[in-house]
Amino acid sequence: MDTLLMIGFYALLFGVMYFILIRPQKKQAKKTQDMLNEIKPGDKVVTIGGLHGVVEEVNTSDNTVVLDCDGIFLTFEKRAISRVSQVATITTDEAIVEDYSATEEAEEETAQEKPKDQTEEE
């Protein structure tokens, strides 16, 4: 009976240790791996050495990234990226500004064409 109780105690102890130590480590490792797999050009990242830069190129075959650090291009292993500080996205404001500039250019072209047409008719 004592041996069964000891085996049960050790099994319970192992189960508690698994849920307290091992499982959170695996979750964190998976989260980090997912973050590294989702890195794309334009993302702002911080390396494990504290260097801040923008991802210029991602080479999946070599597991390397090229960072642009104020005009200096550096190649790092993907695992040297500590965190992504800002994901590259186009905001709707930028897209709207681009649309307005195209519209303004078209309006300017039509405005320049109208006076020519009016002078030719007269």
C-alpha cells in the first residue's frame, strides 16, 4: 500500500511540475517561433543585442533577415530577433492620400485641356 501511495505521490508531483514549468515554456517557445515565422519586410524589430531596425529582406532558406538600421544593412539570423516592435501595415490615411493625389492630377490635366478647347472653338 505504501508503494502505491509513493508512486501516486511521484506521479502527482511530476504532473504539477509539468504544468508549472514545462508547459509555459513550450507555449512561450511556440509563440516566439510563430513571431519569427511571421516577420516580413517593413516590420520594425529589435535584436537580442538591442539593435533597432527595419526588416529589408527575409531569406527563409538560410533563416536570415537583412535589417536596415539608418541606411546600414546588416544580416542576422532569424533567432537573433528578440521582438517585433511594429508590424508593417498601410494605414487607410496613406491609401486615401494616394487616391486624392491621383484624383488631383486627373483634375489638373482636365483643367489644362479645357482652356485649349475653348480657344480653339472661338
